[in-house]
Amino acid sequence: MFEKLFMLVKNNAGMAVIDNPVIPVKYHEAVINEASSSIIEVLKSQMESGKLKDMIKYFQFPGIYNNPLINSAVNKFANKLNNYYSIEPVAALQIAKELIPPVMQEMIQQSKNEHDTDFGLGKLLAKLSGNNNMNTLLSQLAIA
């Protein structure tokens, strides 16, 4: 699942990363990896802080573009670009805003695809929680 997220980020990285003169070619793979890890860290943090129900709502209603999950991932990625790659804060935030929201929207769309279960919510939550079976918990939260 994490490899698939990396590929999803890589496929969306064109203008924001690959064609961006602010990011040296030697850092392209690393920056793509940072974007992927930022998304994973935000989702995992959401689970660990007891906001699982909010995360499930995010996956159920992907049209919410001004979502705290997206904003958190954008800010986390922008901070990494600034701190680790010395990209100015304004440019880092612009790069993050160009890359993270489309990736997260595509990830949600794929989570609803019955033929591609890599981003299925149960599987995603299981990976984030260390392979615990999350189907029972998801059923309980869906009822609540």
C-alpha cells in the first residue's frame, strides 16, 4: 500500500516537483518520498489521536477540499521542503498545495474502487495501525 502511495505521488509530481526549477533533480525521488511520508504521518496521527471517525468521514465525503487532513498534510510536507531542502517557505507551501490535495483526492477515489483494494479503508487503517484487523472497528463506527 505504501509503495502504491509513492507511485501515486510520483505520477502527480510533474509540475510541482519534476518540472519545478526550485527542486534540484537529485532531490526529486527524496521529495516524492517526503510527500508520501507526510500523508502517511498525518493519517497515522489522526488514528493515534483518536480522530478515526473524522478520518472515515474524510474518506466518505472526499469533496470536502478544505479538510483539516489535507491542510495538515500540506503543512507537514511544506515544512519538510523548507527544513530539509532549504526551499523558501512560500515556494514550499505552493509546491505542497499543488501536489498533496490531488494525491489525497485520487487516493480516496481509489479507496472506493472495488477492483483495486490497495487503498480500501480497512486495508489502509490496518497498515497504519500495524496490521491490526480494523474491519470490526469500521463496522462499529459506521453504525455509530
